[in-house]
Amino acid sequence: MEYFFETHKILVEASSDLINRELYYEIDWSHRLIGIKGFRGVGKSTFLLSYIKKNFGNSRHCLYVNLNDFYFAKRRVFSFADEFYKRGGKVLVLDQIHKYEEWSKELRQCYEELPELKIVFTSSPVLRIIEGNEDLKDIARIYHLEGLSFREFLNFKTGQQFSKLTFNDIISHHSEIAPNIINKVRPLAFFPEYLKSGYYPYFIKNPEFYSETLLRHVNLALEIDVTYLNQIELKYHPKLRKLLQLIGGQMPFSPNVSKISSEIDTSRATVLNYLGYLKNARLINLLFSNAENGHLQKPDLVYLHNTNLLHIVAPDNINNRNLRTTFFCNQVGYQHRVTSSHDYDFKVNGTYNFVIGGKYTQTEGENNFAAADMIEIGEGNVIPLYLFGFLY
């Protein structure tokens, strides 16, 4: 136990809150069992160490533990938590819960038998924590740590403290909001960098290796998170890689499932399952014509999850159109329902139609909007595209 307290102390003291993540303010930290899911390298560990530093400092009431430690090959999580609890522990932070085999049963036992102990844990985005999990579905609160919003990236780069905006703020008051931003920074000067290498926080320490780091994490997500956690044999990994490249290379991708199944040599049902796995891994976004989409239903459109992925998965398919639509789908889709539309690029929350384009993009009609790139301030129903990066 002392070894972990010493490690905890070193990690917390060395941590630095370089980027103020909006999720921190959205989590109900009073809940007894909190799960935080996120893509590899998105900053889950840093996020938790920052939470500990802000709220506990070096207090022994809180303990951070990485379950990747070989110690937990022989020690049960419940036994460890019980000992910590009896030593006066109040908050146990378990990083990488998916590395521990009996994670859900152990967490349930901790919840039931250690009533004064709070547990915060992290996992791969693929892990099914609540869905179909009888152990935790009624007791755990799950949150997703996404990559950086354009607002978070801009705040880090400029030292500003821009607050997040609501969707209604943007569509109703964008012409008053934008000048307040322009008076402090020129957001379009930072926009291309964000689209290429600003979504994941890798750029903070090793910007020159950003692409290599992201490529490594994508491959690890495919090799370990998607295959291992979905119990897919590793020999099928090349099919997942090929499917991801097909999507990126033909984006915006309107899948012909029969053709894809032939190209990657697998069944139609398997293709649809693979699309679901890639979505859960935060590698792609699936768009349907309405919110009611079920298992094994073909999506209307498929986009890579964010613009940074486009630069490493399909650099030959990078163009303004793909970058703009992927950005909008990613930033708006995190907290709002984005669906496909026959006459427009996207429909948001079942009501608002959007076309995405350059500075001359226009549209008419009630509830119809244009998200236009390369404009700093919009007018009427023409809204600067970058503003949708201020939603979180």
C-alpha cells in the first residue's frame, strides 16, 4: 500500500493542469461510482490527476492507482479497496479498469460493502460498462472525455478563458457573440492547426511527433480495444484496418454493405458489427436519417470521428469539404443529435437544417442555417463554422 501512496504523491505533484477541460464541471463528483471513458491518449489520466490535485493535494484520503500494475495480477481490487478504506481512504481512483479481468463484479462488491468509499475509474471507450452489464447498470454514472474542443484548444494556445456556448446561443446570438471573440483573438488563424493536430493533447509535449503518436494509438485501439474487448480474433485485425481506410478514403462515405463485405471478405452482418465497434472506439461517426437506429441497421453516412484522424487515415482525401463537415459533425455531435438529411448536410436535434461550406455559403428558410468557414462574423442564418467549436 505504501508503494502506491508514494507513486500517487509523485504523479500528483508532477501533474500540471495545462488545459482546463469542460468535463470537469459537468461531472457529479458526489456520486459514489463514476466511470470516465475515452480514446487512448485523450488525457484521462491527466484529467484525474488534476482532479485529485485540485481537491485533495497530498491527502491520504484519496489514492490514484493504475491497474496496469502487475501487482493486480495477484491482488483483488476489492481486497485492495477494503484495505485502503480501513486506513481512512475516501476516494479511490482506478485508472484503466479494463486491464483487470473481474472489474465489474469487483466494483459492485466495493459499492455494496464499502458504503463510504467513492470510486472513480477510467476505461477504453469500447468497454460496455452499463449496456447489458447487470453488475453496474443501476449504480454507475458514465462520462466521456472527448478530445479538445476548438474552444479548449484556442484557450490553451492564446491564454484566453472563453466560456462554452450553448447551441441556442450560437444560432440565436452568433452575430453578437463573434465580435467579442474577434476583439481578443483571430480564431481562424488557429483553425487549420486545430483541424490537423489539435484534437488530442499530444501536441503539448511532443508536437513534432503528433502524427506518429496518433497513428500508434489508432493501431493500438484496433489491435487491443476493438479486438480484445469485443472478443474478436486478432487475425481479423487487417479487415478492421481496411474498413477504416475505406471510410476515410471515400468520405463522406455512404456505405454499400454488400460491396464492403466483398472488399474485406466478410459477411454483411459482420460489416455492420465492425462499423458499430469502430463507432464505440471513437474512430468513426455513424449518421442515420433519424434518431431511431438499431443494431445491424445500415447508416446513411459515415465520417471519421474527427479531422485529425483524416490526416493519418486518408491524407489523400483531405479537402475543405471533408474537413468542414467532419469538424461540424464531431463538435456538434458530442452533445447534440446529428442526423443525415436528404436536402441538407445535417439535421441537428431533429429540427435545424445545416449546410456546411465556405464563406459564400448561403441558405434560406426558417430553421435552415449555413455554417460557413473563413468568415469571422456571420449575419442572419449564416454562422461562422468555428463557433460550433465552442459548444464544450
